Amino acid sequence: MTALLAARDLRWQPAGAKAPIVDGVSLAISPGEFVGILGGSGCGKTSLSRMLAGLRRPDAGTLAWKGAAGSPPRGAVSFVFQDPFTSLNPRKPLWWSLTEAAALAAPLTAAARRSLADELLVQVGLPPDHATRFPHQLSGGQRQRIAIGRALATQPELLILDEPTSALDLSVQARILNLLLSLQASRNIAMVMVSHDIAVIRHMAHRVLVMDAGRIVESGEPTALLAAPRSTAGARLVANFLSADI
């Protein structure tokens, strides 16, 4: 099967840094696959996710979309940020934020944007009357649903999520994760989730990649990999998770 998105030897080292943040990473994501990227703080997972989404240009390396060299077409990949409050325009009603990316990808009338916003709200489990609200009027979980809805507006084939539930309490976190699984099943959309949380990745992912010092140090099926990690970084993550769970 041809990979949906493939990366080869991605590298990025910001000015002044002593070592690369992303150091020669290669990976492939299949259509409909859920991939978890697991690692500690500063391992490079967020920087890698932004390169995959086209939000950060690598210093070296290549991307291929469905076998063709180059970045994905506009709207094919969407990104959900860790903090939805800072990524939503506080001065615009939610219908505007939900449909901004779709309107940039293709011209839409105001009526079409409102109709699309209503559809997206229903898909992420919010009532259509939220369309006229503003971000500060919502809870953290509701704002994250809006961020997910906005990411779905262009009908992407790949959704990349950077720690999408880390700022939420456990009950809200569970609802957001179940929403993502439901959306993936109904849309057959590929997803990449960046996290430091082993429990989340084990619950969500078909395959997990463990990052350390800018590199992927092991990969595999989550339950098997986390039961018997082969890398030092993987063993450290499991040990930290087990000690926190005691």
C-alpha cells in the first residue's frame, strides 16, 4: 500500500541550538492509520509533527504525499494545537473560526459558512446555537471540540494532534478521545497524535513511535511495545508511567 504521507531524513536545528531538535527522522503513515508519537519533554515530537503538517520547514529531508514528492495539497492535512484557546480568534464568533480554513481553501458565501459551521458543530457533539458564541464562553473541552471541528472543515485525509487533551481533566479527556476515535471510524481519516501520556497512546494508536533526542528509537504495536520496550527511552517512559500509577 502506498503511504499517505512519507517523510525521509527530516532534520531541523534552530539557530543557536547545539544539536538538532529533529535529527534524521523517517516514517510513513498509511491511509486510515492512527499513529502515536510518544516521548518526553524536548524530544522533538512537537517539532516533527509541525513539519509533517507543513507548519515548519525542515533544514533537510523530504516529504511525499501518496507517493509523489512534495508537500500535501492545501486542506489535505489539518493540525489541532495543544491549547485551543490561543488558537481561536477571541474576537470572532465560533462559526467564523470553524470555517476560516475552508473559506481560504475555496470561496464560500456567508450563508455557506454558517451552514458548514452547523454541520461541524453537530459532528463534534455541540449544538448549532454555539455558532454565535465566542471562545471565552466555552469550557476547555468545548473549545477543544471547536478546534477539532475546525480541523475537519477542509475534509482532510490526515489529522495531526499535538497533546490535544493534556490541559483537560480526566473525564473531559476521555470524551475528547472517544470523539476522535468515532470521527476516525466514520471518516476513515488517518491521525497522528503527539503525547507524553502512555495511557492515551495505548488506548488510541494502531502503532506507536518512541522519540528521544530528535530521533525515532523504536516503533511497534502499542501494547507489545510498552510491555517490553527495547529502547532506553521507551523503558524510561514505561517506568515513569508505572511509578505515577502506584
